Amino acid sequence: MGEEFVVSPAEYGRWRETELGEITERVETELVFELAEPLAGMRVLDAGTGDGTYAIEAVRRVAASVVRIDADPGMQGAARARARNAGVSVVFREGRVEALPFPDAAFD
């Protein structure tokens, strides 16, 4: 196996501000929510969420109850800041998707 590729929150934020980053983010988000809906009223887990794009969008779009989990403390901080700036409420947990700290069937 090769080295793990890691992108910092600052690098990801800078990419998102480019024209290609903005377009990619918009298209990916539209496709994800087109495939995932309907989420209204559901309890949603966003695992490996990075800086929170999908968690924030789920709350904005459908008022879902969202818990996000990521192992990277830097991404946790970035997601918290983005959620706060967006005025949305997301529950933040640190952890790995390989060992989720939730009971079975805790999410829809």
C-alpha cells in the first residue's frame, strides 16, 4: 500500500474557492443529495465528513438531524467553523468509520 494522501482544511478551502473547486463542489453536492433524498426528518450520519459540506447541506436542505464523524481534528475544527458560519446545528463526534461509536440502528 502507498502513502495516505492527506489534504488540510486550509488546502481544501483554497481549492473550493477556485472556479473548478466551486463547480465540482456544487455538482457533487447536487448529485449526492439527488441520490440520498428524501432525508427530511431522518437522523443522518455523515461519516468521514471532512470539513462538513454534506452535513451542513443536509441540515440546510431538509432539516435532517445530522451527526458527523471524522478522525482528523483539523477537519473537525473546520467543519465546526463552517457550520457556525452557516447558522446550522450539527452534532460533532471524533472517531473512525472503522469503529463507529454508535449503537446499531442509531441512524436512518
